[in-house]
Amino acid sequence: MFCTADCYFALKVWHAQNAGAAAVLVTDNNVEPLLTMDSPEEDITATEYLEKITIPSALIEKSLGDSLKKALRNGEMVSINLDWRESLPHPDDRVEYEFWTNSNDECGPKCEGQIEFVKKFKGAAQMLERGGYTLFTPHYITWYCPEAFLLSKQCKSQCINHGRYCAPDPEHDFSQGYDGKDVVIENLRQLCVFKVATESKKPWVWWDYVTDFHIRCPMKEKKYNKECAEKVINSLGLDGKKIDECMGDPEADAENSVLKSEQDAQVGHGSRGDVTILPTLIINNRQYRGKLDKNAVVKAICAGFEETTEPAACLSEGIQTNECLENNGGCWQDQKANITACKDTFRGRVCECPVVESVKFQGDGYSYCEAAGVGRCKIGNGGCWQETREEKTYSACVPTQSKGCRCPPGFKGDGINKCEDIDECKEKLACQCSECSCKDTWGGYECNCEAGHMYIREHDTCISLLAAPSKFGWTAIWVIVLALVAASVGVYAIYKYRLRSYMDSEIRAIMAQYMPLDGQGDAPNQLRDDAL
């Protein structure tokens, strides 16, 4: 915890980072509205460390700082989330954002970083704008000259419309080079470019104009003027006359409606504070906190959409940034099976155990994930040990179990990282009879017996093939013999019965040919009587 002192905010953060801090909270020592903290332009040494600051930082109110310090002194656990995107509002299905910038390209590292951001961010911004996902508005900060200095040389060279709208001298030298009023006029022109482009339903053309103007009309080449600007305007197919009408007369002693609106917009409203430094990015009426970097800003804009309502553009190649590519996002990973718990979203990476081929992995997503349920052995062998040697494969994954790993018979170990072969011979677990000869194999053993003996694995013993049968053996033999005798007697009895039946039927058939059968004797006599 750092309290305000004589050094600037950014310098405090830089010192804290060098001391090993993971994040910095600077508490205000006064009860007052919070300001956007920065290093002033006159701090020349700031350029040496500003771009090297990588940890998050924030200024907090005195009351919050006091309560945090009290909790720490009492030994309480304090957890603070510095991801401001989580509090970003989602008013509708479109994200609205503002970019407060400046056309000045001679203000040192800040201006260079600002125009570099515009160049890199332009493609993503135009894609989102064309799809109707965002509503973008550029803004420019201006100041006014105090009435007491309206007639001074400085005020006349830095302001337009009689001191109403001013900008600092680009080179900080009133005697040479461009003046502040040149910057104000170009700022006004860029605002009117946006206005005319929006009226033609192509607001994204503003990004093209700003980047082209910087490339074609730099101050260093003395091309920062109206003539060069008009060439850029014509090349983009914009209506130059409408832009001139929008700009009005910079020398008139009257208010300019465009710049007056900009000054009004600088004043904070609602949860948004005043805009006092450049560049400033505001998303859904929340001031962006972070580096002016394309990937970071895209994520911040996409965070303005409600979960599951984000446009495909936020996840498309070229816009989506993948935090899982670096160190797997700090999440669990099975490199052998190419499975990871890191899931990249437009809000940042999430460590969440995955579902692969209908198999759910369970765990914290950070240190471990374990396949569970039916079919888990098909996915990375369920996270269990597996090895193949000499065309034999052994696995510690048991398909009938919903989770866990167990070394197969013949192995020992944790079942996850390793299973070692058990030497059954050395540990005297098998093949220990006097006639046995044991040889260990991977995952098992071989047991050979002396000549004339046979190994019975179920009883782990060798039996002689030549020795007299045991009492049990004789009993078995007699049982078999008696069974055979009984079977023979039964078969013979059946044979005799069927033979007798057959003979009886044959005899009856023969007798029927030569002797009248019962019930047939009267018929011939009756025929004979009729004949007489």
C-alpha cells in the first residue's frame, strides 16, 4: 500500500514494480473526487519507465484506503479484483465508445504511441463499426484563453475564435514552427470529417483520414496544413465543401458549435469523470483503464457486450486475442493428449476443465483436471499411466470405474505418472515350489517345471506326470469307470427293449399274411353262404 507523496503516480508504480509488487493501489490522502492519474509532459524522465510498467495500478479514495489498511492490520484476508472490465455496464446490444485524441504529432512519446495505436486498431474498429456492433465517436480536448490574456501574443498564436478554443504549442516554442491554433484547426477539421462521413453513413472513414493525414502530412516535413489535408479528403471521396462549412470561420469572434460541443463533452457526467489528459478512451460511459494497445482495447470493447451476446467479430481471427498461447494461460494442460483447461474469451482466459468427446474432465482447472465417467479411458487414457513394450500394452485406466487410476496386475505405482513392473520371482510372489524355475517378464512371469512335471498356475505348483495317482486320483478314476459301466448297462437295456419291439412287430406282420386276425374271421364265411 503506497500513500501519496512528492513523486508522480506513475513513478510510484514503477518503484513498486521494481520492488516486486504484483499490483499497486495508491490511496488519496485527501477526501476529494478521484482524478485520472498520469505523469505530466514536463517530466522528461517518465519516458524511461512508462512503457516498462506491466503491473495493474489504481488510485482509490481515502476512505477505501483507510478501510483496507485497517483490515490488513487486523490480519484479515483482503482480496481485490483489479479487472475493471467486470464492472463494465451492458445497456444494450451495441457498445458505445469515445476516443479523446489530438492531431498534434510533435508531443513526444505520447503522440507517437497514440498514432501507432490508431494505425493498428483501425482494422478492428472499422470491422466492428461496419457490422453495427459499435457506435464510435472521436473527441478532441481544447482549452480557452483567460479574458485577461485575450490580446496577448501567446493567446493569439494558440487559439482561434478570439481565445475561445486553444491548444498548446506543439514545439513549446512560440517563436518558430507550428502554433497551437494550427492544431486546433486540424482537430476541428478531423471532427468535421467524422461528421460528414457519418452523414454519408460511413463513419469508419474517420480512421482512414486520421492515419493517412499522419502519414502524408507530418509536421516534421512541414506538410501539416490545409492543402495536404484537402488532398487526403479528396482521395477518400469525402465532400470537401461540407467539411469547410462545418468548420466555419476560425477568425470569427463567435462560438463554433462543433468545438463548443467538445468542451461541454469534456465535463464529466454520471459515473464518468472529467476528461483532462490525452489520450483517453471511454467505453459504455466508463473510462478505460489500461494500456493503449490494440489487443487490450479490443477485449475491453468486447467486454461491453453481455455474456453470450458478443458478436462473432469479437471471437474471429484477427480480432480475438488468445491468452492461452503464452504459458497456456497458467491453466492445467495434458501436452501428450493435447488437452487444456485454458479457454480464451473476449473477457480474458478462463481455466475450466474441458469436455472432450462427451467425456467431462473434473478438477480446479489450474493444477489438475481428471477425466470422469464412461469412455474416459478413450481420452488421453483417462489421465492414467499407459505403456507398450514388445507389442504388449498395459494401462492403469479401468473402464468400469468413473474416475481414478489403478496399476494393472503385475505392476505397482500411483497409476498416474508411473507403474513399475513387479518382480514376482525376486519378491517370491509366485512360482516358489521346489520343482519350479521362475523367470520375471514385463507385467508377469514365466514358471517352468522340472522334466516330467507340469505347472498348474491356479495352484502355483508343479505336478508329476509319472508319479502314481493320489487317493483323489483313484477315486476319480473309479467314479469314471462306474459311470461308464452304468452308461453301458443303460444303453444295453434300451437296445434289448427296442430289439424286442422290432421283432414283435415283424412276427405279427408275417402271421397276418397266413392267419386271419381277430375281427376278420366272419367275413369269408358270409360270402360263402351268399354264394350258396
